Amino acid sequence: MGILTAIAIGAAGATGAVVAAPLVLAGIGFTSAGIAAGSYAAGMMSAAAVANGGAVAAGSTVAVLQAAGAAGLSGAATAAVAGAGAAVGAAVEWMAG
């Protein structure tokens, strides 16, 4: 596969990851209305609260994911997700090639 194919696959991976991130967050329970009862996110929140003496620490994984689920990804988070998606796309192209 040529360089243009690699670029196209990397771009598709980046785009796919950015589009999928909000859907995945909502799917596991990090919604704009808060953490969905009975969801995987609720289990994460419960475990984090137990480990932290009853509260979820600011800046923790649960807090960051809930913020992203409620308000969407920040510019930096979007760039990080796009970079990860591009890397996965490039790795798939490399393994296939």
C-alpha cells in the first residue's frame, strides 16, 4: 500500500474515533443528563466513591469522563482522540500491508 492509502486510512481512523467517542461515552452511561443509573459508568462512580471515602475526586477518570459526556470533548481531548484513532488506523494499514 502506498503513502496515500496510509494517509487515507489514518484520516479515517482519526475521524471515526472523534465521531465514536461521544457515542461510546453515552453508551456506557456518561450522558449529558449525568451518569445513567445501572450503567457501567454508575459502577465506575460507585467504585471511585468507595475508594475515595464517599466522594468522586475532581480530576479522576470518572470525573473527566462525566465532564466529556456532559459537555462534549474539549479541543485537547478531541486532538488526543483523533491522534489515537489515526495511530490505530496506521497500525491496521501497516499490519495489512
